Amino acid sequence: MASSARQEISDTLVVGSYKLGSLLSKGVPGFLSGTIGSLVGLPASLGMRDKRKMVERHMRRVRPLASSIEIRRLTQQVFDSYARYYLESFRLPTLTSAQVAASFTVEGYHENMLPALDRGKGVILALPHLGGWEWAGRWAADLGHKMTVVVEPIQPPELFEWFADLRRKFGMTVISLGPDAGPAVLKSLRNNEVLCLLSDRDITGGGIEVEFFGERTKLPAGPATLALRTGAALLPTAAYFTNRGVGHHGVIGAPMNCDRHGKLREDVQRITQKLACELETLIRRAPEQWHLLQPNWPSDPGYGEDHEGSHDRSSSQDPT
């Protein structure tokens, strides 16, 4: 009973802190979000030593020839960027469509995304945990696109529902990752919607083994499997912060070749490996905006623990 009470109090404090952060962020002018992010990012990185060490490992993978000083600089920038991500996500519901559009530029929208939607089979945007992707989602929803996002359940459930409601305010449909997600995802593609899948981390443990930044690991099989089974276009995509204050830039890649060549699993493996290469390119463009604070390779301490259900509630994957 005591343990249950402590957990309930902890959950209440966690949810309350996010709500308070959301309330305070609404008073932050857009041009100060980068500066405030840096002010928040420094104590956050100092207070989360294990996650800082993990980010350093990831930065070393992206920039293997970088000096120790450069790796530390990139690592701190990851935390600064992550804080900015939250600040801007919390502010999004209060902004007008004109304000969102004014600070967003994009490449590949007319050349890649619109023609893919014209095919009528839906579009899968495969994204890394990078930059301010929610801003891009809000921008696309404002244009009238039906946006669906699949996200990992987080603890406590009240926090997950709060974030889901936040995204619904952006105009997104939120699907919780799990055994019941399949029918909802297929329905969204049949309705020719835009499905957003964060694709740089295998959450369930049932992913496909690939080489990713020079080391073997697993990435989700979902993007390739859905593209093969539905005919939906698979587009590697990222959204970047463009400067310290305001500004975002989206990159929507060309549709990947998802033709059937052989057995389904062999095709899924082939496409997932190609997607891993595409994600590498997108991440290398701005590694300091790659908000991956969790173990992602078998050599990382703690890798696989969340797959076994043994991870602590407070260390769950962030709501991105």
C-alpha cells in the first residue's frame, strides 16, 4: 500500500510538472524559445547523468572523428534542443495557422508528398526523433491533411492522455502503440491519411536487424511492412529547428522503392535497411537536434530492458 501511494504521488507530480511547464511556456515569446531552451537544457543535462552519457555515445556514432570537446558540445546542444522542443510543442495550441506557417519552410512537399497522396493509398512519413516534428505536423494539419501519429504508451497513463489531447488540439489523430494499433493504422491509410511513424528506435523488440551508424541494431518493421502491404508511399522525413529563436524547416524525401522482390520478410529487411541509411542522412544534417536519450544499440547499457517490461516507470520513452 505504501509503495502504491508513493507511486500515485510521484505520478501526480510528474503530470503536474508537465502541465505547469505547458502553462509557463505559453508566456514565452517565440524568439526566446531557443534561449530559454538552452537555459533549461543545461541543468537538465547535468541532472540526468546517465542520459547524458547515452547521448554522448549516440553523438560519437554520428560523428566518429569528432574530438571529445565537440562531442560534449553536441551533447549539450541535444538537451538544449530537447527543451526547445517541449517549449514549442506546449505553445502550439495557442498559435494561429498564420503564425505556424510564417516560421515554417519545407522541401519535398509539392514534389514528393502531394503526388504520393494523389495516388490515394496514404502516405507514411518515417521520422527520427529529431527537431520540432510536431510543428511540422501542425503545419500540415492546418493545410487540411488528415494526420495520424503512432506513439509509445508512457507512464503514468494520465500523462499519456494529456499528451494525446495536446496533439489532438494540433489536429492529429493519436494511436497508442500496441496490439490494437494495427486496424487503426490500416484504416488511416485506406482513408488516404498521412501516417507519422517515429522510426529510429525499436520499442517492442520485434524489429528488423540492420546496420545503423556502423553498428548492428534493430529498427521498427512497421514502416516497411505497411508500405508493402498497403501500397502507401514511404517517405523519409525530418523537421529541423533553423535558428536559435524561431524557424523550422521540413524535409520530405522521395518515396522509397517498396516493390515486392521476394518473400515478405526479406523485402521488409531490405527496405528497413535502406530506411536506416535515409535516417542516417537526415540525422547527420543536425545531430545536435537528435533527441534520442535511450539505449538504441545492443552495446548500450540497459538495451532491451524496456522490451522485457522491466524498466522503471520514470524512465519510459519520452512522449515524442
